[in-house]
Amino acid sequence: QVQLVESGGGVVQTGDSLRLSCAASGRTYAMGWFRQAPGKERDFVATISWTGGTNYADSVKGRFTISRDKAKNTVYLQMNSLKPEDTAVYYCAAGSSVSSLLMSYTHWGQGTQVTVSS
């Protein structure tokens, strides 16, 4: 059973940076980050394969970077040039294949709040 614990959220201003971390217990293959704003669906943000291949949502390309430290079994989401529309609860997820679809991920963290003020 894989358990995921996110950390690193907080309140920042427009243009600031944050780095989210997701520590995993157990073997993980594809890892992803999703986010959910109030009253909206949970949306794909970024994903990374075991070999390091990445994919991003168009809304975050060039601003966010996903990476993983296999030795620490941890995935990171570096978020730069943050905008108010990035405000959401960010969730880490683990699955067997790289995908932008929620249904492809079988394990989820509890989420961490990111708030970007204007």
C-alpha cells in the first residue's frame, strides 16, 4: 500500500515561488500533481515517469517543474511566477502509467493548500 504525504503549501503573492513535496512510502512508478480550486473539478497539473519523462498542463508550462528524487522516494513541484488562478488544493498521486487522467492514479495524498494573493 502506497501512502503519499504532501507538504510545502502556503500563502504567497503574485509572482512568488513555492516548492511542493510529496513523500511516498512504497514503490511508485508514475507520479502526478493535480489541483482543485473551490467549486471546480480536480485538474491535471504535471506528471513524471519512473525514467524521468514529464508532461505538463498548458496552463503551467514554463512556470512549473516536476522532478523526483528516487533515493528519497519524493516528488517535487517547483512553482514559479505564481498567479492568483493557481490558487487551489494541490494533490500528489501515484499510478502505474504516465497520464493526465485522474482515473490512471490509484493512490492520492491528502492535499496541500496553495493560495496566491494579487
